[in-house]
Amino acid sequence: MKQDILNGVLSYGEDNVLGLGLNEGEIGVVLVGGLSPICPLAENGFSIKINAATEIIDISKMNVVNKKYLEPTSGKGTVKIMPVLSKMLSMIHRVDYSIENERGNVLVNTGYVDKKYEDEVLDILKECFKSKTLISDRIGFEVKENLLIINTLCSSTIDGILIKCGIPVMPYYGGILEIAKNRFIDIIAYEGTSLDPHEVFFNKVDGKNTILSGVRKVPMASQENLINVVDKLGWTGLYKIGKPNNDICGVKVEKNMLGFVSFGGVNPFAIIKNNNIPIEILALHDTMEYSKLIHLKELI
């Protein structure tokens, strides 16, 4: 700490550093992000092209900027930060959907749109239905005063159904899937972020060439059961099942495991926003009774 010539250390400590928990025997150090000085420009609407960590420069050739000295602290955070994986696992176990009865609780995302865009929104949902980028063929659609309230199935619903059928599923990564090349171009580990990756990448997909998607992994011994349950379920949200001990869509999967890719439930919302329709979203928002959702054919 005494040799911190860049003066970039915010905090340090054991057990808990600014709310982030540590394992026993670990020491955490919180550093100032190198892009921090650029953030106020972006927040004030300036157009900025950023290429992070692309060059190595001799520090002695950089300009010296006077700034307030940062005094590192060893204080603990009052709010404990948890990875989004914890929330996902908690929500997944609330799913009790029955494939045979087509009834039970499912997880939904919620979008709020001004009623004046109703025709445009229905056209977009129709295209999503045709392109099979929805998790299933049912959604929630309600008009309340001047708002359209849209519920789409969250992809974690599939995880909950598989777990209910005895298949141990672990959410792995969320990111952007490039359909034409069958590969992920950006991913974030669910275990390594407190934010939902699909909310992070929400403004970076078009819903056609690039799709918000997630990678899950299961033990290879579950392969046959996984395929049978997916076939029986008949939903379109599961994009691809990989082979044991093989990468899937460019994402590495550990030995004795296999991965599968499912589309994100907020893709219709991303397409709505790409059509310049203002929308407020709540991802992995709540549970709903599946039988109360509407078949898209009834809307379009």
C-alpha cells in the first residue's frame, strides 16, 4: 500500500471489503477503475468510443494530473453484495411447473410500455413468435390504464423444470450469442457479478443476429434424461444441447459435464427498445401461474 504510486487503492481488508465477501485466508483490495474519469462524459451524453486495456505505455511518458489523494480504508461494507447466481438459484427452486398438466409456477420478466405503442408491440411479439426466440408460446399481456404490462418467461424457468425432473443444473454464463456464427461474442459468469448479464448487455443486441442467451451445465450422466425432458417440454427457448467434455458455442465446459444454451426471456423487450419504443424492464421479476398466460396466437 505504501508503494501505491498511482494512488488507485480505495480499500482493503479481510472477510469483507466494501460489502464484498471473501473466503477464509484471503485479502481483498479494491482499486479505482481506469475508465472512471470517462464515466462522467458518457453520463452527460457525450459520444465516446472506448477500447479498454488495448495498449502498453511507459508511465513516465504520461501526463501528470493533480488530483485529491486517496486514503485507503479498511472499513467493511454495511451492505453485503451477493452474486446474481444466488438470486437465480433461489428463484429457480420456486418453479413447480408440471409438463403433463401444463400448470404450475413459472418465472417471468416484466416489461412496461405506453399503451400508444400497442400495435407496434404486438407486431414485434408476432415476429418473435415466428423466429422462435421466445422461451415458450405463451406470454402475459395486460392493459392497465395507459400501460401495457408484458410478461415473458424467464429462461431460468427451464432450469427449474429440469431440476424438478432430477437433472442438477448450474447456471454458468450469460451473454450475447451471434446466431450466424453459432458463438458467444460476450459473456459474464453468473457467479462473478451482482448484475444480471442480460441487463448489462440489453442495449447491445438486435434480437435477430445477436440474441441474449445463457449457458448452463449439467453432469454428463444426465444427458439422456436432459434430452428426453426437453423433447417432452417442447418449448423453443432451449437453443442447443452440447456434447460431454466439449465446448458449446465457444464456451468451455469442464470435464464430465455438458452444456446447453437457452435464449434469454428479455429478448422481446430488447427488440421493442431497438424499435425506439420506451420500455422499463424487470428481469427475473416474479412467479406466475403458467395456465394464466395467454397463447400468442390469441393476440396476433
